[in-house]
Amino acid sequence: MTPSKQTAFSRRSFLKTSVLASGGMLISFNLFGACQPNVAPPIDISALNYNDFNAFIKISDEGKVTIFSPNPEIGQGVKTSMPMIIAEELDVPWEDVNVVQGKLDTKNYTRQVAGGSQSIRQGWEPLRQTGATAKQMLVNAAAAKWGISASDCTAKLGVITNNKGETLGYGDVVKDAANMEVPENVTLKDPKNFTIIGQGKSNVDIDKIITGKPLYGLDYKEEGMLYVSVLRPPAFGQTLESFDDSATKSVSGVSQVIKFGDKIAVLANNTFAAMKGKKALKANWKQNSQAESTEFHDKKLLSILNGTEFDTRRKDGDVDKAFAKSDKVIERIYESPFLPHNCMEPMNFFANVTDEKIHLVGPIQTPQGTARRVARMLSRKEDEVLLEMTRMGGGFGRRLYGDFVLEAAEVSSLAKKPVKVVFSREDDMTSGTYRPAIKYKIAASIKKGKLTGYHLKEAAINSNMYGLIPNFFPAGAVENYQVDTQNYSSNISTGAWRAPYTNFLASAEQSFFDELAEEMGVDRIQLHLDLLENVKNNPKPRVQYSPDRLQNVIKVAVEKSNWGKTSEGTYQGFSVYYCHNTHVAEIADITMENGVPNVKKVTCVVDCGIVVNPLGAMNQVKGGVIDGIGHTMYSDFAFKDGIPQSKNFNTYQLIRMGQTPKVDVHFIESDVAPTGLGEPTLPPIGAAVANAIYKATGKRLTKQPYMSYINTDKKILG
């Protein structure tokens, strides 16, 4: 919502309305500002008298500013960066800002979701409007007290000053301001005048994180609460026939065993007893649908790729005609496995279902949708659900799915007691919602050294990744361009995984373009620049990305990486991609050590608009790159007869600290609104590494994880 479009409405509905009009926002914080110069922290805020400024903001008589918002914090840093935006426009000192997690509130807040790297992008304008409008109301109240025009007043660091040099703190005028009409127009700061935004700020929870103070879902407990470990079907497609819990009930600490659906809950006074009791259960299972294996999935997806039944997602020109008239057609198949999420903090949730209310507490990315599902499951009204969010030890999409919340609520309802469901690592890996296995067949036609056609086919387990993004590169760059998708419906649960839709697609396409450039006899960097020039010359490109911004990140990456000028024994691979509204170029430097590739350095150039918190942004960029390398190189996940073959980290390899490269990050300076950062740096890295390995070995890698191409003699397989 722009200031010119604001309308006057009640002080309690101002922020909610501005959020709704902007299409939703994600917030998750509480500002704690010492707004009067003579008030020094720390102050017992529980003893302060707060005035409701509106649905989001409270200011105490002592000048403390509290801003509530429900955005979940999963480690993406919004609990730090979003308060920075409010503090900037509100003009309170950042040094005195405190951050606290808000609760689910469907009456006053919208889009209470953490996902898709949309928090800052969606919240940018509404958050600025919130801070600026609150500041203007405080200034107006001060001006009224002095009997002068508001234009004769300024506000800075929580203090309002008039043209005579007299001052009032925000706390001095908060009662008057809270009853004033909301201004229709407010002035936002010029970005060149920012003093908080653009400055690196430490994670507001860092002290609690490093000292182990209660913060996460696993930390939450209530008096009388029982811990729950759940036995679930060991294979997908199985149902429970019968069970024997006599040994379980003899385990010290176990208080109750409850069957619900095809699951068995063991309730105990501690997690050790609950998990030990679960191991003592004896259960009989029946296979009701096909017990699928990885070998079966591979054959099924390949048969789809080689078949003719597809949904066409986008079709420009005529690829069949372009292929028929070409001098050469290049075709490759790229393959990726299922992947679990492996959050550091396993799934867990507290539930206390009573006749009066349903109290839920824990780490969840979709609080509103999950609360709705719980209410529906228990045949209760949604307003009877009180859901409180904790910080999450990782999400990556797994906590979008509230299956573990439903389990906690159902067990509590049956036991008539407060309970907390806690997954073991084995539970997490074998009863997850996985990234689906996917295969791509990509073909391109070359005529007189030019790219004339491009055809991508996708075969996926359960849901197609490409279907939602038909307007990403190279769409708009090739005259004859077609994307087809098809899927196989499996009983294995699948869903979003970090950078959904693009996490493997970028690896496949950018690996293909590297090979394509070689086949065409052109420079791989120049090929991308020329294709992006085609987009700019296309009168109707129908693309979401900016060709200018993609060209720019490419050029900066080439410069900053010393592309083509590295020392002997260092090999470089290039990749560029746009996803989650952000443009990224990456160049990987590798060396070969005893026949094994070692990623030594990654140069990453990012255009995400204005960088709100450079320190947090740097962490997100590096985390995405390292996570991408780890899963690209090492992580594999197979099924046999419906049973996951990896149950813990002894058989499922994540990247080790000694395998992490130096990540050299460069942000493009910008004055445009910020975009996402939690996911966009992961997708390109797979191709950058594969292309570097090709430079070193002459072997093209098309199947992840790449280390599956290393044989027992530590050599790259052909």
C-alpha cells in the first residue's frame, strides 16, 4: 500500500488493514526500545504500563516499544531483519531492540507462514508503513501538546524535538497518540538516509542459542506433561493389524499406550522411557499398497520420459520443426534421488486438548493452516485453538506439514492429558515428507552454430516441480521452447524441500548449458549473455526474471572469481539462476586430490535488491551454497520394499565441516525492494560444481549425488 492510497481507520485496525491491502506479510518480533534518553536498560518490562497503539504496536509510558507479529522463525533471520525495518522508520535506537515471538492470531494478522523466501519481500512496504505511520502519530501528538504544527517537529531515536529545541520522548505522548486519527499519508525514508537497514546486526536470539536457554520447541514443557514416542508403519503402504504392548508397559516411566489410526503412541514421563517403550512394542503390519523400491522408481520415471503422455506447461514456436531442420540435436537425462529434510531439531509439538480449548505450542512453518487442520480433525471450532510458536531448529519445508502437530493433538485428546510428541532421528528420516525423486530429459537443436530449439521433459514422483515455474530462464531466450511434465503417483509422502521446484532443475539445466556451449563451439559465459540479449529483444518474452540483472551478476561473478585465470590444478565451473525473485551467479573452484574432487572456493554474486541485514544475508547465502554442495555431492536416499534405507547419519551423509569451501559473497548494490535469500543460492551450485569437475576430469556428471560416480579406487567413473 502506498501512502497516497491509505485511508483513515481505527488505530487498532491500521496495521492489519495495511497488511491485508498489501497481500500479506510475515513478521515475527517484538521491539524493545529505550525511547527516552534518561531511561537506561535493562528495565523490568513486565512492570510497565503499555498502551495498545494498534493491533501490532504497544508503547509504554516509559517509552518502551513493543511490536507483535506472527511470522515463524526457522533460522532465516526474519526475527532480526524485520524488526530492523520497523525500527528504521519508527526511529528507535537499534541497540535497545528486543525480539519476542508472537502467537497465532488470525483476527489481526495475515499470511502467518514461513516459506518460499517471501518474508522480507512481502513485508517490506507494510513494515515500513507501520513504523512511519506510528512515528507520525507520535509526532502529531507532541505537536498538539505544544500547540504547533507537526511540520515544526522532528523525531529521531525515540525523541521528538520542536523548532524551539524542546523535546518529548515517545512515552510522554503515547496515550494521546494512541487516540489520534491515523494519518492518511506518511513519508517514508529515502534509502540513502537509512541508519539501521543495510547495517550488519547480530541474530537477536544469539545469546539464548549459544547458552542453551529455552527457545526451541524441544525446550518447551508444562507441569504434568507427558512425552510421547509414536510407532508408525515401518514401510510406506502398510497398515496396523495388531500389537502387543505388555513389554512396553513394564518399562519404567511408561504410563500409557494408545492406538490411534495405524499408529501406536507410548506416553511416559521422559523421552528416554517413551522411546524405550516404543522399541519394546511388538506390532504386526499389513501391506495394503505396493511396496515400492528405488529400482522401481527409476524404471517408472525413465518409462515416463520415454513415453508420450505429458502435460505441456509452455510452448513457444515449434520445437519439433526446429529439431527436424537442425544440424545437430543434443539430448541428456539428469537424475536426482529422494531427500529427507534432516532438520537439526527433530519434529516435536506440545498439545493440551481440553473441553475449553486446544492449546498447541511448538515449531511450525504454517501455524494457521495447521490449527485449522487440528480443529477439523477434532470437530472443534477454529477459535478454540490457541497456537504458540517457538523458534525452529531448521525447517527447509519439513515444518510446512503439520502431521506431527495433528499427532500430538489426537493423542492429547484421547489421553485427556497434556502431551508432547518427540521424534527420534530415526523417526524423522523414516516417517518424513521427502523431496521427490525427479528425472529430466533435456534436448536442444543446433543450426549453423546457433541454438534453435529447447525441449525439457520432467518425470517426478507424485508432483511435478517444473509446473509452477514455466517463465524462468531459458524461457523467452529461445524461439522454439517447450516444457512438458508428468508424474507417477506413489504412496511415499513427498513435498517441498529447500528451494522447491528449482533445487535440482537448476543443476540439470545449467549443466546442460555448459555442455551445449561446448557442442556449439562458443564460450559458456558468452552463450548466457547472448541468450539474455535475446530476451531483451523479444517483444513478448513472458519471463519473471530480469535479463539485465542476470547479465550483471554473471559479469560481476566473472570479475570477482578471476574466471579463467586461476593457478594450475584449480578448475572452475560456472552456473547462473533466478528463483524466489532473486538473481544469482556462482563459480566453483575445485582441485582433484587423489582422484577425488574437492570444492575449495565458491564465488557467489547475488542481486536481491536492498540488503536489509548484511550479516544475516551473508549467513543465508553461505548456508544455501554449503547445503547445496552437501546434498549435491554426498546425500542419497533409497527405498527397498517401501522401507527407507537410511535411518540416521551413519548411513546418510551430510557435508562435513572439513568439506566446506570458502564462500566469497558479493551483493549487487541496489535501491529496489528486497527479495528472498533463504533459498536462491542453493539451486545453482550443483551445476557449478559439476561443470568444474568436467573441466578437471572430462567426465559429465548427470546423476546426484555426484560422489556416486566415485569408484573404490577413488576415480571418477565414466
